[in-house]
Amino acid sequence: MTRTMTATLAAALLAASFGAPLLAQSDRAADADLPQILRDLGLTDTRTRPDDGETDIVGRLPGGGWIKAEARGDRLFEVKSDGAALPASLVAAMIPETVRTDPRFADIARLTEIEIDDREIEIEGVTDDGMRVEMELDRNGRMKEYKLERDDRRSMNRDAARARLAELGYTDIGFVERGGRHVEAMALNPNGERVEVRLDDRGRVERERAWLR
């Protein structure tokens, strides 16, 4: 095998591993791993990763924005957006009607996170005037905790984080999640590897971790 052929094969194997030029093929494989509730959303650029009996999922919503989810088989138990409102069909499927008809739920202009386990449901969102809402309920929809507070996070906003990552040589930037003083994002690093990268509140890389199927 010539050196050129060897290099070409190596590049193809790297692309297949990290989903770069062979994105359409990897998307089709990833779609088969999605719970039905997510397949119905028409996500694109989907990627999945097994994690201790669970599946981590990221994908782009049809109207823009990204979601990140965790599932066990066809059961979706956590989903969050990168700031966009979660689709109404997803909310209706995951949250009991008793919760959705609660007046405090109506105050949420953009529902951005749902987490469900055997005992409770946790919801996060944002009101029209920018207040953060957190609700904790039992599986029957009874309220256990309710919190309304101003968003005092010191992390970079998502647009600034995307711009900073591009400056650092990252490309194909997908899901971006803000923390209190940091931002985490899915992207290709300068070596073409699919990674989760974390920036501090000054835009410095704190951590990079490979996203492997």
C-alpha cells in the first residue's frame, strides 16, 4: 500500500470515528438509536454515545437551536435545550397535564430543561422578563419546590462562547450550555476530533474531552 493510500485510509477512519466528512452516514446511524419521541422531532446533525447503559444524544432542532438528552432504551429521562424553547410535543409527552395546567407553569415563556426519574420531575425555564424558574414535582404532578430568581450567571453568553471557540480554532460548534462561571460546548477541535470543550468566564479552555461513539 502506498503512503498516499495509507494516509487517505487513515483520514477516512478518523472521519468515521468523529463524524466529520461522513456526517450524513453517522447521522443515519445515530437516528436509529433515538427514542421515538426524539425521532418525531425531525432532528438533524444527531450524534449518540453509549454511557453506562444509557445513551447520550445531541441534535439540532428544525427551527434552530440544539438539544441534549439522555435515554435508556426508548425511555427519555432528561432533555435540555441550549436556550431555545423545547418543542411543545416533547413537553406534552414528558410532563403530566396536571403540571402543564398549573398557573405557575404558565409563567414559563421558554421551557429549557426536563429531568424525570422514578420519584420526581424537575423543570427549568425562563419567564418573559428573564427570570429563571425551577420546579420540582412528584410523579403525580404535586409541587415539592418552586424557585424564581434572576439570572446571575457570570459565564459568557452563547454567542460570545461560539465566537471565542471559533477564534481558538474549533469548528462545527453545536450544543452550547451555560453554567455559573463556565460554558460547555460540542465541537470539532483544531485536530478534527469531536469533543466536549469547557471555557471559563474569561474564555480560556478549562477542559476538553473526546466524544466517542
